[in-house]
Amino acid sequence: MKDWTKSNTVPTATKPLGGWRVLVPRGGPWGDSVAGTVRGKGGSPVVAPMINFASTDDPETLGAALAALEAGEFDWLTVTSATTVDVLSSQRIRIPETTRVAAVGETTAAALTAVGYSVDLVPAKDNSAKGMVQELTALEPHPKRILTLRSAIAKPLLTEGLIAAGHDVQSVVAYRTVGVPVAEKIVADVASGRVRAILVTSGSVAEQVRSQFPEIPESTVIAAIGPRTARDARGYGLRVDVVAEQQTVDSLIEAIVSVALSRNRDEDAGDGIR
């Protein structure tokens, strides 16, 4: 066994990410929340926002839709990314109590609640557009007025599914996703292996990780928040070492913890060989 009195690393039983620097690819309230979770496991978060949103090419349509939202003209608002939450929050949009909010997954739901919005529905089984269509249409068998906010590159699967189910849907592009260059020091820390894990929370993040970090050591754990994100990451040529069992931040961190514990056990076993 290791002599913990001779190491700065915290025992795995209490702080499994002791000695681990974990790159958190988004800032704001969401990034702060994730950083807190990483610290709670003994890790050192490196908050380095890699994506941001830029204005839509059709701000008039977005402005009219958001005004109608605040006026209570929609029964439901669907939110499929934390970036959409950034748009709502930056414009100080007030969602009336008469409008219910559906979030595609726990990550998006956490972003909504972090800035004070209520969440009425999160798909229980399938955190995807398909899963949201299934659960929302089961909950609302009769036609409802629904606003779907999406990115410029998102496929209209949610909108098409809701329309096919008989709902009155207005689909509006809320933002364009743009990459944000990280500091040169962070690029160097990733290349050197000082950053031991990278969180990949969306296809857009995966694209930036692949382009901004040309050298990622094999020892660095690249963790995807779900199968879809893992698929997108591999499509960009980014390897994925571990995939969260559930599309939540807690599950994503636990996926890294499982790797850390496994490596610590291997190291302990190696120390026992004489």
C-alpha cells in the first residue's frame, strides 16, 4: 500500500480525484456548478470556456418569438442546450407561469435552474429530440402551442416530431455557436498531461477540443456526457475514453472517478510487487 503521509494526494476513499486537474469546457453558472462538483471529489477544475453563442442571423424573428413567449402565447417552451439558456438569460427573458418548460436532459435542466427558470419536463429515458417528442406528446395528447428554440446547425427533428403529433410549433433559431480560443497555457497543460481529464458536453465542444488541442496524451481521460456526444466526438476524430451512463453532470464526473479509482488500484497493486 502507498504511504499517504508521504504524498500530497488525498486517499481515494474520500477524494477520488485528488491530484487530478479536470478541464471544464463551459463557463457561467453551469461551469461554476461543475467546478464545484469536481472540487467536491478532490479534483482541481480548469474552467476554460471553449464555445459561446453569437447572434442569430435573423434577430427580428427571434425578438418577436421571445416577446410572444413573455406575453404567454405559448403553452410549452422546449430547450435543447445550455447555450439556449444563455440566450434567454442574457436577454433577461421572463417565462410566465402559464408556459411550461421542457429540457432535453439534466445538463440543460441544471443550466435552466441555475439562472432561475423552472423545469417541468425532462425525458426520463431518452435525452434526445426523439425522447422529448415521445414524452411531451404522451403528456399532451391534444394540440398545444409550442416554441422550440434551437441553434443554427441543429436538425429540426424535435420540431418535425411535434408537428407530426399535431402540435402548433414555432421553430426559431436562437443563436449560432462559435468557438472560443483557450489560453496558450491551457493548451500547453493539456499537451503535457497536466490536465488529466477533459469533459466533452456536446458535439460543438468536441469539435473545439479536437481543433484546439492537437496533442492530447493517451493518459488524459476524454469523457463524453452521453452516447450522442460520444458519437459526434468520434465523428470529429476525437477519441472518447469513457461515456457517462446518464446524460448528467454527476454521471459524467462519476465516469471520470471510476477511471481514477481503477488507476489508483493498479498503482497500489504495482507498489505491492517486490
